[in-house]
Amino acid sequence: MKIGIQLPEVEREVRWPEYLAMAKAAEEVGFESLWLGDHLLYDGPERAPWESWTSLSALAAATSAVRLGPLVACAGFHPPAVLAKMASTIDEISGGRFVLGLGSGWNRREFDAFGIPYDKRVSRFEEAFAIISGLLRGERVTLDGTYHRADDVVLLPKPARRTPIMIGSNGRRTLGFTLPHVQAWNTWWDDYHNTPEGLAKLIAEIGIPETVSRSACMLVQLDGERVERRPEGMDAVEQSRFAEHIKELGEAGADEVIVVASPITERSIRTLGEVLPAAD
């Protein structure tokens, strides 16, 4: 079982020194991967995200062992060939530790605010995915689509390896055109109600093939700490059941668990790190 952790997304405003300290703490205590949400704008002063790709570039240079990636990158925020170029560049900076989490996006507020088209998201994503996945396979890509174009584009310098893609979606249409070409699939904790039973049911309903690694986010509330995430209609995992719950998610079909801690601070990362060996 691989265990990663998501750094602050939109829970509160976090400055770079704290991000860096959390990333180094996560690597030090034994988390195997670090993840950043890819958002541009949430309303409210306490929900202010930094741009994820520039942040991931810095984290790639500041760490040495953890895998890292966006959870998940919104394909609509960048031209697809440029996004593939960004992914291969961060993979080079990290020495082959980058994972391209990828999806179509969902928060209309940030699309509208930044002047990014929101309509036909799945159709746009299908064309973007064809360009991105082809480039990351090392192909030269030409596509004259309805929403995206590429004219004999190629990634140079040639990437040292094929950057893996993790699709972040439960949509049947999206999974239909992505699953044959990705290395991993991810689901958010509220999509399966944060329970092993819910995860097993979701995996069975979707039909994730054995060749694709299954990644599940897990919300955990630390004892005596403030609540940063308030799930509706379900419960956060209690700190005392952290290791046990991860094992149960593994039995339900997860190959990797990405911890979403409430609150997410350097102290909470170190606290959870103390029980990581029991979850392995």
C-alpha cells in the first residue's frame, strides 16, 4: 500500500515557507507522495489557492524521494500541448517522480473569472486528452478538433521516461476514453462516502481494470484540532482509526491512499507520520 498526502488546497491561506516545511516534513516522516489541488479561485479570503504547476516545480526541486503531482490538474486551464510540456518538464526537474493527475475541472466560478470556456467540458477534455496522452507516449501529434488543435507537435528535449497519467473522474464517458491510456485512477473521498464499503462498490460499478492502479483520497480528522473540512452526510475518519482504515481501503481495492488531513499543518503531518508504519 502506498500512502500519500495532499497539501493545503483551499482550506485556508498558506504562504510558501509553510508549504515548503510541510512538504519536507511529509517526505521526512515517510509519506510516499505529495499532491496539490489545481484551482485558480475560490470565493472567500480564507480560500485562496496558489497556482499549482509553479508550486509543484518548486516542490520538485526541494524534495528528493516523494512522488508528486496535481490532484488533479484541470485540462481546461492550459492548451493541452503546453500542459504536456509542463508535465514533462516537472518530471525532469524531479528526476522521474512526477505523476500527472488529470481531469476536466468542475468549479465554474474559476473558469468564468479567468475567461476560460466552461461549456462542453467533457468534449473539450476528450480532445485535450488525445493530445496530452499522445505526447507523453512520445508521439508526434496532429489534431484538428472542434476545440483544440495541434500541428505536428512533439516534446523536445525528449523526456527521459513516459510521465504516468492518473485520471481523476468517475464519469463513464470520460473513463471510456481515458482508462485504456492511463496508469492510475483516483477518486475523492466523498465520491465513495469515505468508507471501505463505498470504495469497493464504486470500483465494482465503474469496472476499473487490474492494469490500472486505484487511488483513493481519505479524509481524516485529527484529535483536538480545528475542523477544516466539514463533510455533509458522512464522517471523517478518526485519528485513532487512521492506520486501520487505510488497511481496510486496501482490502476494498485501493493500491494507494491519499490522506486529506483536517487540519493540514506541519504538526498534523508529523502526528500522522508517527502511525504510518502501522498502516503499511
